[in-house]
Amino acid sequence: MPGPGSWILIALVALLIFGPKKLPELGKAAGDTLREFKNATKGLASDDEKDKKENADQ
């Protein structure tokens, strides 16, 4: 996992590549994508738990 210095460097490079106007849009899109991914993985985990409970009851 990158440390704080690495994150600052990544942010500066992104700022140089995309510019200050486009960066907030990219951040929002990345956040939305991460949120959807987390929700999808939660759904998979809860499905696995339900299957385990059903198999244990039988």
C-alpha cells in the first residue's frame, strides 16, 4: 500500500495529466465505481452466508 508521499505524488501526476477541471469528475466516477463494487461484493458474501446456513440446517 502506498504511503502518504506516494499518494501525493499520484495526485500531482493526475493533476498534471487531467487538469484541475476534469479531476473532480474523475474522482466522483472512481468513488461511484468503488461504491458499486463494494455493494456487489457484499451481496456475494451475504449469498454465501445464506447458502452455508441452508446447508447446515439440512
